[in-house]
Amino acid sequence: MNNPRGLAFDRAGNLFVADAGSGAVYKFTPAGVRTTFAAVQLGANGLAFDRAGNLFVVAGNISFNGIGTVYKFTPTGVRTTFASSLYYPFALAFDSQGNLFVADGGFDYDLIFGAAVYKFTPSGLRSTVVSENDQVPVIPNGLAIDSADNLSVSDRVSGNILKFTPSGVRTIFAAGNYVTAMAFQPNPMPTPTPTPVARAVVADFNDDSHPDLLIQNTATHETVVGYLNNALVIGAAFGPTLPVGWRLADAADFDGDGQTDCVLFNPATGQTVIWYLSDLTVVGTANGPPVPPGWELIRATDFNGDAYPDYVLYNASTGETVIAYLNNTVVVGAAFGPTFPPGWNLIDVADFDGDSHPDYALFNSGTGQTVIGYLSGPTVIGAAFGPTIPVTWPLVATADLDGDGHPDYVLYNAASGQTAIGYLNNTVVVNAALGPMLPAGWSLLVAP
């Protein structure tokens, strides 16, 4: 690199470096792999990320008058100009309200002029916090913002570190001597509390090519399969009773006999068990691979095309996912899948884009938003927002209810026991219908 000036980390732990000499912004993965994320004219001097993951880059040169610029880059690299007509912007910092503070070193020609610290609202409205034109002039050398939104500015004139409260009160925080960079140590992050989510098991139990609903009695742990034709119940039968402490994670054909089997998960011990079924009768059982502490078994789906369902594991605290490749109940390999941001939960796995690769269906229980993560094996190759749904009707499963080859959303209102189907074409809702109403005491949810 040629004169690296600014550093910033994104949420995934990638390090971004502003190189003033080349004008490039480099991205380093946690493993140290370097790529060029972007390039700007007049040198990249400082970096900062906003809460949405957009990267802001300041570019300018102390010997050029009035052409300093603040650029905004989306996570995919799309560039727009956020602010212009600055002199020598070289440092950035965001407060908790999304306001951007920019240190401008001014234009150096015999005497410095135009030096200031500017505040930009999220909409781009600019105001001056402090400048070299103040009664007590300040030429910024660096800036940083603490967790209480107090702004610290290192002053090139006095050598002091100045502190500005959110209301603008200025004090001398410390005496220094040409301080050029500052940073606050963040408060320890609390352990995330996973957002409780609901999931249901929807599978074809009677081999009629129509997905069926499996429900359970919350008191006795009995199960019943409601046989469906699209959204209509055409029959029902009792299934096996679940042991206390175990939940039904998914249903798939593990032994290749053409019959749908059930996989059970014990969240307390991490044990898994396969129930081999003939219709709804258990004809055999086998222990599956255990799940590590902190992880849960979400689904069983064939990810590697070998006709055996694989385990999809999810760590709700970290957002990490893992695919455990199985041959019946034996693990033959494993790979990390994508990691999800806080607030999002993995609900189901289905092929949404018709490329024969299972994709992830995510749900944000706080906002009702859904997202489809398009996968090739365990690798994300794209993503798109799905429909936003009422938070009282969470997404609990996906399945092709209408037989058009596209997975549909299965929604469930636990308060009323009502189910609903959102018919999709990829991520677009093309229709909707109410599904069966569950009787009192019975639930579509799979938690024990």
C-alpha cells in the first residue's frame, strides 16, 4: 500500500483500509485476503460505517481548494456522493443518531483556511461544530465519538484534545502535542438473547405429492397429521407421541425407502434420533449425530445432491449456520453456511429460484420482514426481500402447497390457532388463503 490513512471494520469482521497514495479502499477478510473494494480520486483519507453497513469514504488533498468529497458506498459497492465542496476531509465518525461528523483540515497555502469539523444529518444537512474562524480557533487533527455521543477533537493549534457534548458545550479533555488519531474502547457487548421463533413441520406423509401439516398436543405430546390438498384438510390420522423434552425438527426420507421419516432433537442434551416410519407407524429408530451446545437442529434437507437429507444447524446467539452432510445417520462431511445479522432467524430451507439448490428463508420477528438467501451448496450467491407479514402471523414453514413448483409461505397465528398460506412465485406473493384452524390444545409449533 501507499500511505494508508483510515481503518474501519464491518460487522462481519472484514477490515477496510483507505490508501491515500493510490486512492484505493482495500478490503481484508479476517484471514487476510485482500481485494480492492473501491477507488476514489485525490486519495482516500478516512472511513466509517453507518448502522446499515454503508461505507463512507472521505477524499481530498490539502493542496487543492474546495474539491474534498464524502462518498457513500452500499455493501454491494454502489457509489454516490454524500457531500462535496470540502477542502481536506480526512476523518469520519458517526454518533448514535446516525449523524456524520467530518474533520476537514482546510486548504494549506501559506495560511490554513477552511479548517472545521462539520456535522451532517442522515439527510445530508450540514452545520459547523467548530472551525479555525472561531474566537478560539481549532484546526482538527482527529476526532472520535464516545457511547454518550460526546465528540472529541484533537486540535492542531493548541495540541489539546477538546470535548464537545451533544449540546455543543466545549471543554479541554486533555493536553496533548499534535495528536493525530483517537479511538474509544467499546463497552463489552452483552450476550445476545436469541429472539424466540416458531417453526412447523410440513411434509408429504401420504405420498400424494401434497404437503401435510403435523400438529402436536401441547399437554400430551401426541401428534396428528392433517392431510392436505392445497389448503384444504382431506383427512387426519394420529402419529407417534413425542417423548417429553424432545421436539420434532423435521420430516424427510432418511433410509431411502420412499417413506417420510421424522428426526427428533433434544435441546437440553443435543441428541438427535431418527424415527423410521411406515405411513405414520414407527418401524425403527436410530441415533443421529449429536448437536453441539449452543446449536439447534433446524431442518433436514439434501444439500449435496446425494439423495440423503442433511442436517441444517443454527446458532441463534451468533447467527452462524452449519450444514452436516449425512448418509442416513452418519456424518460424512460438514461446512459452514452463511451467518445472519441480529434480529433475523432461519425458519426453513427450500429451492426458491428453481436452480435445484436449497435456499434459506429468514424471518425478522420484530419487523415482519422476510428474506430469501439464495445458495449454491452452503455459499450465498444472492439475496432478496420476500413479503413482509404481520408479526402476529409469523412465518413457520415453507412448502409447495399449490403444486406450481414454487415454495409457499406457511403462517400461523398461535393465539387463534389459524393457519394461512402465502402463495409465492420466488419472492412475489401471487395469492393467499386461510389454511386449517387448529383445535384448542393443539399447536403447529415444534418446540417441546
